[in-house]
Amino acid sequence: MQEADPIAQQVMPLKKKRSPAGLRLLSAVVVIGAVAAGVLVWRTAMRPAREGTPVAPAQAPPGTPRPAAAASAARHPIALAVPAAASTAPLPALDASDADVAGALLGLAGDDAFAALLHRDQIIRRIVATVDALPRQSVATEILPVRTPKGALLVERTDGSITLSPRNAERYAPYLQVVQKVDPKALVAWYVRHYPLFQQAYRDLGYPKGYFNDRLVVAIDDMLAAPEPPAPLQLQQPKVFFRYADADLEARSAGQKMLMRLGPAGEAQVKSKLRALRGLLTGSVLPAATSVH
């Protein structure tokens, strides 16, 4: 079930460089974090009420090619995205960008309460590493740009059956509030202006010929392809962590599992925002009723 990913090894050594205490971050996708990133705020493994073994960093099996590593041309050039706001101010160096990035994203999020959820160092590197990992089987919690939800996964047990509790979606309410507040056009305009920093972080991650915006679109498309299974979701607990009883659901990517844990309303909300972001990033809007495969 779990693949380890060397991205954590790329991100974590930089933690010696701390950013000012006043930093704030928006991660809607977005990603979005995500920017996804993307919002990227949820654990890959589902924890039971008891404390268990921590999630191991994910790693692709030997011989698995890195996505977009050998790409010679961008499929989704950033130049085709919505133009960035005019500015003559130079971009900071990547490793000195936390204050600039956090200040801009705080304005987009418009919610000081979100500060308590943030990891305040290596903001762009964390977003890039998370976006890259979302289409895989697991995401190392160490690389997430925001803290994971409080409390344990909420389940219901009846006559030996385990199901995901409808109340579990409440744990993600603070993150969904941020997603709801973000204006996709403003977010993409900021992203376009800061794109050189995202591209540098992606290359530093081990993709010297890769193009980060292509990987971001891959991650968004993968999440849009998440199924919308009817409630209640059946679970199993073979050892410490819960698993989906449905083998197809269990085989889904980390990003898709994330969306399914939000509940039907939360999943629909995030998908709507992701479609808007994708349209601005690529100039092609996907129909609301169409899943991407």
C-alpha cells in the first residue's frame, strides 16, 4: 500500500533555515496545496483512535521513471496561463522567499486563523514536493505545507463492520474554509509571477528536465478523477491503519483518497475549485460532470 518517496530527503535537510514567526501560508491546491496544492493537508494513511506507527515516506519502486523527468517540452507552458500582475520588483532567492511568499498568500487566504495550521519554513519546496507526491500512493507527512487535521479518524463499528463516520468530514472544515475564500484568478496570477521559484524547486527535487506546471496539471487531473462513492464507506483494519474495504478505492492515489475522506460535499467543493484553477492554468475548462482518467 505504501510507497516511499525520496522527496522528503530533498526537503527536510533545509529545515535549518527558519523563516520569521509572522509568516503565513495559503495552500489551496493547491494544491493546490494545493496551491492544492492543493490544499494539501491530509494524511495518506488513515489513523485509528489509538496511536500507531507513523506513515513512512513514500518511495517509487526501483526502475519506476520519475514523471516528466525526461520531458523535453512543456505540455502546459506557464506563458499560456492567466498573466501575472505587473510588477517590477525582483523575485527573492528560493531559499529566502518564505516572507515574500507567505505575505502574498496570506492576502489571498484572508484568514489569520489559518496561521495555526501552517509550517512556516520552505513553503515553496513543501508545496512542490506535495504536488509531486499526490498522484502517487502515499505522501510523507513531513513534506506537507500545512499541519494534518486534529484528532483521530472517526469511524463507526456495528456488528463487526467498520465504516467511515459522516462526522469525520468536520475535521477538514478549517481547510475547506480556506479553499472557499481563495479567488482562483488571484491565486493563479500570484503563481505565474512566482513560477520561476516553483520551477527551481522542482528541478532541485530531482527533475532537471521536468516542468512543474505540467506536474501540477497531472496532480489536478488525478484528483478530479477521484470517485464519489456512496456513504457509508466500508473500512478494514488489518493491523494498525484503516484501509478501504473496496480494493479499487484502496488502490487509488493519495490525492484521490484525500478527497474521498472529505465527504461528498467537501469533495465537490474542492473539485469545483480545482476545475477553475485548471482552466486558468491551461486555457481548457473540464466539464463539471466529466472525470479525468
